[in-house]
Amino acid sequence: MFYLPNIVLVVVLALLGIGIYCILISRNLIKIVVGLQIAVKGAFLALVLAGKLASQIDVGQSIALTVIVADTIVAVVALALAVQIRRKFGTLDVHALMSLRR
Amino acid sequence: MVDLFIGAGILFCAYKAMQENRLLVSALWLALTSALVSWMMYRVGAAEVAVVELSVGAGLVTVLFVFAINIAGDESLTRQSLVPRPLAWFAVVFSMGLLVWMIMPALQSERMRAVLEQTGVLAGLFRSVLWNDRRVDTLMQVVLFFAGALAVLGLIGEPNKSREERE
């Protein structure tokens, strides 16, 4: 019951769930990036677990590394965009940004 | 038992990162989640990625968050979300159900049971996989890093340029 893979699997599912929920209910752009980060943590934990279960943990690790790099770049660009949006429009509220007309 | 505590810690920190209204505190909970995830990856046997996650996920990304929040300001939004909460819950439960439905048959197989009972850590071939089999991917990651750094410089540096031009 309390094998490590079972625990990791539960954590993966819960992290994905928390991440998706956070993305869906957040109105702040930076908070949405936080939700994305949580969901991606679940994804690369799942990749490592899949590698372990398939007896190819090194392949799992190398793919997880690619995901970490891509996720970091996404976070960097998203945060830079959020900073620019805040400077230009004065808010990070998704709802306020949606109602803007230019 | 330790794994159970790590797992519970990850979920608690992720929940707090989601629930917290102050962005800076939320970023710190996210950093703690990253640190615990890297510990769990080490327990699984992925030591190399655990180190990368600890340095990049808990270190670099946290610094970026603090930097961005410092510039953009901690705008706490407690108003109602755009997506109705019942709909968000339904989306989460549906996607989790779909994942469990896809994963469970794979875990039932005899081969997986044998692997689950195996306790030894496999010999490290990470270096060979990364540098020989996935050389192009690794080079692409380096390119991605530079592209990200240039994107940030371009995005954050733009207002300063225009200010200089005005002067």
C-alpha cells in the first residue's frame, strides 16, 4: 500500500489537480504562473516515476530535465510579460485585462 | 514512512501556494514545494534531476518570482474567479478521473508489480543518455536558455530605452 511509487503517483495526481484548479480560479497573472509551476512539477515527477517503473530511469531523468528547462523558460517569459502588462495597464487582473478595449 | 511525510508536505505546500493571496508568500510556498519535490525525486532514484530541480526550481525560479513581484507589486485579488468554482472542481475531478483510468491498467500488470517490489537503484547511465542519445535535445536546451534570457532582457529593458530616447 505505502510503496514509494504509489505515494509518488498520488502526489503526481494531486499536484496536477492543485495546479489545474489554481490556473482556473486565479485572476492574478503571476498566480496563474504559480499554478502552472505546480502542475509541471507533477508532470516531471510522473516522468521520473515512469522511467523508474520501466527500468529506464536515466531516460526518464533526461526527459524530466528537458521539461524543467522548458518550464523555467516559460516562467521567465510569462513573468516578464506580467511585469510589462502591469507597467502598461496598471493591473494584473485577468478580468480587467479582458475588458480593456484599445 | 519518510516518503509519506514528504508526499504530505508537498501537497500541503502546493495547497498553501495556491490558497495564499499574498504573491510573495505564495512564491515562497512554491519554493518549498520544489525543494520537497526534489527530495522525493532523490528518493525515487533520480539524483541528478533532483539537484537540477533544487537549484533551478527552488532557487532560480523563486528569485525570478521575487524579482517580478518586486517590480509589478503585490496586487492581491480576492474577488470571485472568472471560472465558476463548481466548474473548476468538475474540470479537476474529470481530468484526475481520466488520468487514473489511463494509469490503473498499466499498474495492474505483472511486470509493473515486479518492478514495484524491486528496491535496488539502477546503475547510473544518465550522462551517456544525456550526451550521446539526446545530444540534440541538450543543445536545444542551451539555445532555449539563451532565448529566455534574451526575451527577458528585451521585455524588461524596453521602457528604459524609450525613456532614454525621450530625454
